Amino acid sequence: IGLLLLKMAPQPVSAKSCPSVCRCDAGFIYCNDRDLTSIPAGIPEDATTLYLQNNQINNAGIPSDLKTLIRVERIYLYHNSLDEFPTNLPKYIKELHLQENNIRTITYDSLSQIPYLEELHLDDNSVSAVSIEDGAFRDNIYLRLLFLSRNHLSTIPWGLPKTIEELRLDDNRISTISELSLQDLTNLKRLVLDGNLLSNHGLGEKVFVNLVNLTELSLVRNSLVAAPTNLPGTNLRKL
């Protein structure tokens, strides 16, 4: 009888565990504002959203088993101590917040691990044009929003996915935009380039002409003396 009772006893379910330093609530894992230097072990398997912001997590503090959390769709890692684009992220993540770190490099190896990404927030980092590997985004065919405000970009990164609908590049050091850099972004609806070093001379003659779905183009706080030429067709509502 004792053996039978042992077999019938419910086994612990790892999906319902929670790291002692965090709070877990129906898939939402709150580990933010805790002075953590690494992501704690024991995050439940049913996690969908990880709140890890306002810590001191560095790249070495992202464990390899994090990528086994296949239900995670959103991760908030802003205001931490990352200096490279993180690896070991869950494959099916759709929304990633990495603002206010010191990320300098973006590689294909890191981005190809998260091919279903739809929103990437990289504001307030140290990304420059030369620190983005050529073709880094080539597997991110679902990416819709890319925010790179307040970085060190001197030009628009080349090879961005055609799926992007909103691109924020305000408060960088962009002085020139070639026609090649934007020609494939035919789904782009909102382009924000405020607070750069753009002049009319630095814009290719037909740099915006292929952006047929563009509804908003923002160029305030630049050195333009006239509106850009060859703006796209009838959808542009705000300039």
C-alpha cells in the first residue's frame, strides 16, 4: 500500500517553481530592480514575460539554459550592464527591450538565434555603423519595429529587413543617407531621424522614393534648408 501511495503522490511541477529573488504570477516573472548581476536559475517553464530591468546583469550573467524557455515572448533587460548583444535568448521571443545598456556590437550569430523577433528596442546604447555585422538582420524576417535612438550611428545600417514598419534613429550622428540604405524598406511607415547631422547635400537624390507606405517622416533638429526631394507618393501625412 505504501508503494501504491508513493506512485499516486503528485510529482513537483517545475513549471510552477519561482526563483526566490523573483515574483512569479501566471507567466509573468518579476526579477526587476534587485541589483542582480545574472539572471537567476529556476525560472518556470510556463514563463511568457521576463522583467529583468534595472539590474546589473552582464553578458556572462545570461545562462545558456534560458533559451530552453520556449514560451517566453517578451524580455525587459533595459538599464543593465550588457556590452554586447545577448545570446542564449529564447528562440520564440517577439519583443526585446535592451535600452540603456552599453551594447556596442550586433552580430548575425546573436540575432539568428531569435528569428521570430518583431520588436527590438536598442535606444541609449553605444552601437555604431561599423559595429553592426553585415547581414546581421538577414534572418529576422518578422521584425517590424527597430529603435536605435541615441546611439553612435553615422549612417543608416545596411541590410535591414524589408518587414520593418517603424525605424527610430533620432539623436545619432547620421550625416549622410545613401539611396541603397532605404531602398528595400517598402513596408516602412514611420521614419524618425530627428537630431542628427543631416544636410540636403547628405541626402541621396532618391533616398526616400521607394518608401511607398511611409506615413510619417521626421527630420527636425537637422541642418536641412529645404524639404527633401522625391518624397514618396500619396501616403505621407506628416513631415
